Amino acid sequence: MKIYTRTGDAGSTGLFGGPRVSKDDARIEAYGTVDELNAALGCVRSAGGVGDGLDRQLEQIQRELFSIGAELATPDPDQHDLRVIGTSHVARMETWIDEHESGLSPLKQFILPAGTHAASLLHLARAICRRAERRVVTLGDQAGVEISDAVIVYLNRLSDYLFVLSRQVNAQAGIADVPWRRPD
């Protein structure tokens, strides 16, 4: 099987179990941004500095993002049994957030995305996650498209998780949060 098919050379792509659409279709934007987020998490993991426990969590999230991408890439995910992410995934994410946040000092102001290489990549992944969430909401606003509420909540919680994780990675490295201050 060749990696190139030439079927997308005119600017369209085929959906799983569905028609061909323009490569800038809202559905392509949504699952493409989820794919970009997944790649960013791969960069975090390859950068090191997160430890084995956090690396395992990030790998689990990557697997879940792949499932979200499959759901979003399919016009009728119920027909193909592709709705995988549910409330239990969100609850587990909230548990992880609470665990990671428990050892951090409370935030009293905004902080800049900075610190270790891994923490900075986590901040970048968080920003991509926020964009993925926006793209999924845009897709869900289209007539005839039904997005699982759990997917939107999951992405919302994931951005919180990535923010807390960036702070924890910095704290473990002995690097303090950099508070935002009004420019001179």
C-alpha cells in the first residue's frame, strides 16, 4: 500500500464512511487540529523532563485524542461505533488535575507560558487544545452534525490539565511561575 493516493491532489479528501469534502471543511479543520494537538503532545513526550508517570498519562491522552479524531472524521460515528470518549474519561482527567494541582501554590495572577522546554511545549499544546475545542464547537454548530458533549468537555478539561501539568513540570525542576505584569 502506497502512502500517496493522489485522490486529494485537487483539494478534497474522503471522510471515513462518508463523502469527499474540501480540505478546508469544518470537519477536516476539527480533526486536523486534534491531530496537531496529538503531535504536540508527542513533542512534549520526546523532549523529556516529565517523568514516567506523567509520560504514561500523556500517552493515554494521545490514544484518546486519536479516538476523538476518528469520531470527528466520520459523518456518522454511531454507525461505526466510534464514540469512545465519555464521562469516565472526563472524570479521570479531573482526578489527574486535582492530584497535580494539590502540590502547587495557588495562582493569584496570570502567568506567562515559560519555563523548562517540556513546560513550554505543554503551554503550546494547551493553546492548540483550545483551538481544537473551538474547531469542534464550530463543527457542532453546523446543521446535521452532532458532536458528543463528552468530546467538547474532554477538550476543555484537557486544556486545564495541560496548564496544570506545565506548572507542575516547572515546579519539579525548581522553576517558579513567571507572573504576567503590565508592559511598561
